[in-house]
Amino acid sequence: MGNFEQALESGKIYGIGHGCDVRLALFRIPGAFSLAETYLLGIDLGAGSLKATLITPEGVVKAEAATPITTQMRHFGWAEQDPAEWYAALCRAVRQVLAEIDAQDVACVGVSAGAHIPVLTDGRGTVLRPAILWSDQRAAAEAAELHRRAGPEIIAASLNRVNPTWTLAMLGWLKAGEPELMARAKRLYLAKDFLRHCLTGSWETDYSDAVGALLADDRTKSWSPKLAGLIGLDMSILPPIVAPDHVVGEVTPEAAARTGLKAGTKVVCGSNDTTVEFFGVGGNKPGIGGVKLATAGVLFLATEGPEVHPPISCYPHIIPGMYYTAAGTNSCASAHRWVRDLMFADGGFEVMDALASAAPRGAEGLLFHPYLQGERAPYWDPLLRADFVGMTMSHGKMHFARAVYEGIAFSIRDLLGAARGMGLEFNTIRLMGGGAKSATWRQIIADVTGLTIERTEAGDASFGAALVAGIGAGVFKNPEDAVARCVRLKDVAKPQAQASAFYDKLFEIYKDTQAALAGLNHRLHALVAAT
């Protein structure tokens, strides 16, 4: 046996990496062969569940697992979660996907989570309170006051208009409502950063999440002392900012024991869920749009440089120098799930989907407005309420299922209208999220929006997080290489002229009833609040 063969058998190649493990040395070379499998692990914390996805360097999903997450709603408009439950869910999901492979074959781990979600810890690293979710609306008064005092300054620095969704407003509420707790806070983590900290012990964030906190300055690509000063925030609690594909640490022995990962496995910083998910479906060229059917409904558009059109959100892209716009609703799959649990608990999503497919277009005049937790874009009204309008004795479960699909599609069209009104144009739409699995829903969205809807083979946030991990590990040369090698189209839904013409007329009624009911929603809220 020659020296090279002996080195391969022993697992070492001297001269390549001075005794580096052969797997690490080989997969870092673009186009090199590998004697063992290499995998990338992506982890995403969603509003309703945590998902782990294991992929190959070709973008093939090897294994995936999801664990539910509980949301507490102690008051109307509030939404909180326990960060300890996040990590417990991560440990369970990761152990499930690792059952398929040898853990030492995981080259790198990437983590994502919803933007804006703050986790505060004290000097000993103890979490001080439940995390406030992006859907929480308690900071409406603080957001309004911040916009009154410094709206243009906030937009100029951090690209976005303040509203209750953003961390700046949440922290303003905490400063006023829980000042003793804020005085004890020594570190601020965004949600994905806290989960990554549980794996590595490190403390960083990426620039996209810094913008999502509404505390960044786009001119310096760092934290803004002026914006922090608006709420009297001590900037020492803000983490260092690094690139999303930057390797920030390794899995600790303690985390390895809980997750099944190998201690020493590399972990990249990662980014928020919308950033990695849009990237993971190939949203890497200006003009490409995306629609996410997850807990929230989100509309994306890739842009060359920042496009600032408040209240439409603007975030940095995974590709340096690129940005993307995002306009989000509060209730999408969450509204779908709510109706399923009320009306279709025995059969679940499959039965609901089959009934929606069988129902006539327009659900025989039954409309649904999905404002179960108030609404963000395009109305920015935390007091809006959901409704079914137009019920008759002839309506059955199939009509309610169809109305939910159509109502959420109309909500997405509302987002499109707002974006187009600001000069943004969409060429192609890539569909994301769990709702994209429904062929009926995909066709309804195509017909309602008049756009061609594309779906990729894979493309949720955990998949995108795995791609970012691959960039950091050297599996991919750059973000463009990751997309070219791993993102493939699965199917396409084109709008049907007759259906689109019908939905144009129904959408007018949807808009008129929304406007007519908005004031009544406010009166209902005031009445309930007074009792």
C-alpha cells in the first residue's frame, strides 16, 4: 500500500491540511471527490414549529424533522414563546434527522428564525422573560410615538418604518412596562442567535437581523447609537455583527450530548427566516419575487441595492450588495390551521384541501378576511378582526375551506397592490412554506394574482439555512454557486383567464367589505376592552 492509500485509510492526508480529517480537507476543494458522505444541517425556528433539514451538497434532502412550539397569548394582541422550549425542540428534531447518518459527516450547521424576536439574558446568561414574537401587537403606542418623534430618521438609518412588529418598539415597551427587567439585561439575542448560542456559546448576529431589529445604520452596516438612544437602550447589550455565512463557533460538548451532533462541528451565524428562505428558492436576481405561505403570508422581491418604500420592509440579502423587499400579513397558515382545528379536526389538512378543491370558485359568495391577530401590511391595523361574510344555509364545510384559501390569496393580492403602487414590479413568483404543497391553493394564488407561480423541489427556511452553512463550510464557492447547484423547479401554475376575470370582481367585494368592517372592528375592540 502506497503512502497516499495509507493516509486515506488512516483518515489523514498530510500535506493537504497538516493532518486534517480527510472529509474536511476534500469537501473544501470545489469539484473534489469525497470518500465519505458530506451533509449540511439547516435549522429553522418558525412561529408554530422548529424544523431541521439535512441535505447533500447537491441540494437533495436526506432527512427532515419538525417539533411543535407553543405560543402563549396572555392578552389580546400578545404572542410569546419560551426560548427553553425552542432549544428542547431543536434537540429533538436534530436527533431525529441524525438517525439517518453518522453525525461526524455533518460539515456545518446553519440556524434561522423569525426576525425581530428579542431574547434578553442577565449577567449569568439566564433568560429574563418569554420572547415577544413578531406577530405581537402590544407595542402599538410605542411604535406610534417613535414614528412621531423620529420617523424619517429611523427610515433613513434602518430602511424601515417602525411598527409593533419591530424589536425597537418592543424594547421601548419593555423599557416603559418592565424597567427593572431591562436594567438587569446584559445581552440581547435575536431568536436564531439565541438558538445558535445554545449550540456554540457564541454571541453574534448578522446584518439582516440587525436591520430587522430596527437598530442598524445602513450607511455604516453597524448598530446605530441614534436609534438606540431613542429608547435609552444601553448599546453594550447588542451583539457583534458578522456575515451570515461566517463560521462563528463549534458545537460544544454539552450541546453535542443533547443534540447528537459531534462536538466541534462548525456553525455559521445564519440569518432570519425570510432572508434564508427567499435565498433558498433562488431569489437571487432582481425582479424575482416570492410568496411565503407559512404562519404569516409574506411577499418578497429581490432588488439591486436597497428599495425603501415604507411600510414595505427592506432587508439585506444573503448576496452582498443585494437587498429584498418584504410585505407581510399576520395570519396565513395560522388562519388555515385555526379553521382546520375548528372544522376539520377529524381529517386534518388533507380533508380540508380535498373539500376546497371540490368547492366551486368563489365558494358561492362566501368571503374570508384572515385578520385573526390584527393585520400588518397593507393596513397596519392591530385592531382588525377576521370574519366570514356572506354565509347562507346552502354553505357547508367545503365552502368554508375554499373561502379560507381564497381569502388568504386575496390578502396576498392586497400586498401585491401595495408594492406595485410604490413602483415595484414582479416577473416571477417562487412559492414557499407549507401551504405551497396544495395544488389547489397554488392555482388559486395564480388565478387571484394573475402571476405565474413556481415551486422548487425544496426551499423552506431550514433548507436555505443549510445552503448558508454550505457557503461557510466551503462546500459552495459563493451564494450563486449554492443556488445553481441546489435549487431546482418542481412545478408551475399559470393563471387561467376565466378564473382571473372572476377573481378580479370578487376581490373588489373583498376590499369593499374590509373597508366597511374596519370601523366596526375598532368598536368591537373598544367594547371588549372596556368590560
